[in-house]
Amino acid sequence: MDRRDLLCRGAAAGTLALAGCLGGDDPAFTDGFESGLDGWEPAAAIGPEVDLADFDWEVAVSDAQAASGDRSLRIWNEGDYDDGVTWATRPVSISTDGTSRINVTAQFWSESESFNTLRDAVMRLGPERPAAEADFPDPGLNTSALRETPYGGLREPLWLADGWREYTFEWTLPALSTDQLYLSVGTSVIWEGDAEHYVDEVAVETHSS
């Protein structure tokens, strides 16, 4: 039985695949969006030159693409302003006691491989929800290369593969006073043109020192 099957059984029983639920070496948290948004909250932000109401974006679960299972998270946004980020966030309860590092992975789908990067993938895990584009890492940054940071994440180009491609980051934790963290996945506008992407197989793994 793979982790998607475990996730689906947990979702069917009305539970989340959180720390201790999967056991063994399985991730502390996984989600493949088989049960819908299930705690994920869509959001978007754009620079001060544009009213957010004028920025068109969509976040929803779809069966049009899936890395495994039948569904994934569809993220669409317009590119008219060469700016803006669209994401979904959910709380995850992960014990940070004795945890020094956390790895987060997700599969992102692009329509094709292209030399023109229309979007960046953005991912974030931290003790607070992101509220603005500045709350995500700068372009090209992945916290895997850093020591302790207030939050973990990445912002890296999409369109590097035709179809699904894995994105991952490592976060070296600072001292935290909470076990509730906020996980976010989304896309950031780089170039003019509307673009659609999908996210699937989100996983969080904890590691002790």
C-alpha cells in the first residue's frame, strides 16, 4: 500500500495524515487532494500598483491532472501585470520537539518544457501564514542551502519539464514554541500570459539531529 492509499483511507475516515498516523518511516504529513481542499485556504497577492480585485486567479481541486490518484490542486492566474502570486495554505500539526530539520516535497505540473519561464513554483512552511508575496522566498532561493531561518521554502522556475516535476526544500528549524505550522504551495507570475499549473503529492518529513 503506497502513501496515497494511506492518505485516502485516512481521509475517508475523516482524519488527517499527520505525525504518528502513518507510522514507520512515512512522512509526518501528506496530501494528494483526493478529498478536496480539506483545510487548504486559497489566497493571492500582488504589488501595490495593482488592486488585488483586478488580479484574476483560481485555486481549486481538479481531476484534469494527477501525479497519482485521481485529483490534484489546480492553480491558475493571469499574467497581464507581470506580477502576483497565488497559493493555498493549510495548518499542519507536526511535533517539533527533537526535530532539527524538515523536508517538504511536492509535484508540480507544467504544460510543457520551455526556455521561457512564465511562472515560479513557491513553497513555504513556517509558524505563520503568508499574507504577501514578500512572505515567500526571493526568486531562485531555496532554504536547503541555508542554516536556521524563520521559515523554510523555495521559489524556483516552472516549465522545466513536460508534465510533472518534483520540487523540494529543507528547513533547518530555529527554536519554536508551537507545533502548528502553516504549509503553502503556489505559483508566482514571472512573465505576461495566463498560466495553469497543478500540484500533487505534497509531503512533509521530519528529521532529528
